[in-house]
Amino acid sequence: MRLAQREARHETVKEREMTMREIPEIVYTHGGKFHADDVFATALLQMLRPDVTVRRVMKLPEGFDGFAYDIGWGEFDHHQADAPVRENGVPYAAFGLLWREYGASLLGETEAARLDERFIQPIDLDDNTGCGGAIPEMIADFNPVWDSGVEPDDRFWEAVALARQVLQNRIGFVLSIGRAYQVVKAGLREMEDRILVLEDYCPWKAFAVKSPAKFAVYPSQRGGWSGQCVPEPEGSGALKCPFPEEWAGKPAEELVRLTGIRTLRFCHNNRFLVAADTKEDARAACLLALRLAEERKVRE
């Protein structure tokens, strides 16, 4: 069944790639002042076709029948009266229209839709409403000030370079989550005592929340090993099993005295995280916290 699903998804992406509009060597967008929408749209086209030439113009050539975005009232413009709007009511801008056409070829339909919702829609919404936002305002700051004597085109390409790096980072992160899922899934299969152990750190929380796991143990970027509580699935911020209250914020010497775990050296004051020098001790802290919680529950 899983193989069939993977094959079906592969065919869907392949068919999508075959039906996408080909990006020509030369494309057009508007000149003058720029916004996050046309800047990120340009960055996306550069990623899809690195040798693309983008021409910024105030008006498309007479009888133009080529590829344009954010200008000309065509397929990838949004200034016309019948401009498309998403099902959730967020209007498309050029970036979103291009992503709708090409995003699935980079990430697949599901992840492309998720990136659209979380990253692209706020940019599109700002371009259509002027509502603002951190990324649109950051890109807007690249426009030359009124008395600088600098041409907008010069600053446009600086903004595009930044946007391209941001977009590449976002896409790379999404792809890494797919790889993390495979690692966490394997760890959950081998899990004992409701403690997920990861030999290498990877994003795990989203996958562990709906599992029986109550703790995750993984190498800390600060050295040693961390043990972390798994949150409850409903997003309330509650933990499935917080570390004991008497551990919270205690110095290393006190933690060792309370637990008997030789290298346990830290417990966050909010009781969601511990640190130890070894994997075994980080796991032992989680196991002890679980046992103490169950004993408390019996007493109550």
C-alpha cells in the first residue's frame, strides 16, 4: 500500500512537471519600485531556471505574447479585475501564482501547499492589501531612498539575492523535515518505555506528539545529551509528562543528590528539558520522571 502511494505521488509530480508552462530564457516584470512579491517571484524563477534573464520594464512590448509576471494582466499578474483568490479568501499575487504553477515540482503537492499557507500567503496578502509584515517590510527597505541617486534596478537585484537565499533555506528545511520523518518513524518503532531515542538530532516533535512517546532523548548542540518532554497533541502547551517539580531549576549537585543520576546537570525551570553528559543518564532521567509521575498518580 505504501509503495503504491509513493508511486502514485511520483506520477502526480511527474504529470505536473509535464503540464507546467515552460519558463523561457527571457521573462518580464515591472520596473521602478519593487515589493516582496515581485522580488520573491524573481528569486523563484531563478531557482527554476538559473539562466533566465529578467527584464524590468514599465510597459510590455507592443503585441507581447511571452512570459510576464506582476505586469500585463496575464496568467501571473494579479492587478486585473478577475484576479484569482484562494479558497480561504487570500488573494494571489505574482509570487503565489508562480508558486501555484511550479511549487509542486520542487516539494510535491502537500508540502507546496503548506509552504504556500505559511510563507507565501502573507507576502501575497501584503502585496494586495498593504497590511505589512516582517518580510515585506525588510524587502521594501532595499528600495533606494528618494534622494540617494541610486537606480531601483541596482537595489532590486540585491533584494533578489537575499530573497533567493531565504527561499532556498525554506525549501531546504521542508525537504529536511521529510528526511527527519523517516528517522523519527524508525526511532518510534524501536522505542522502549515510551522514550524516543535519536542518535542524531533532527526535528522530532511534530511526529512524536501523536505517538505513545512521552520523552525524546537526543544529542545536544551544546554537548552531552538532552531529554525533552513530548507535548500534548492538542497544542495547549501542556506536556505529556513534565519532569518533577522538585528538579526544576536546581543546580547540578542538587540534581545528582535528588536523582542518583551521576551526570544529570540541568533541569529547566519550566520542567520540559533536562541535560546530562551521557545518553544513558539522559534516558535514565526520563525513565525516573515517568516512574515518579506514575507513582504520584497512584497515590492520588
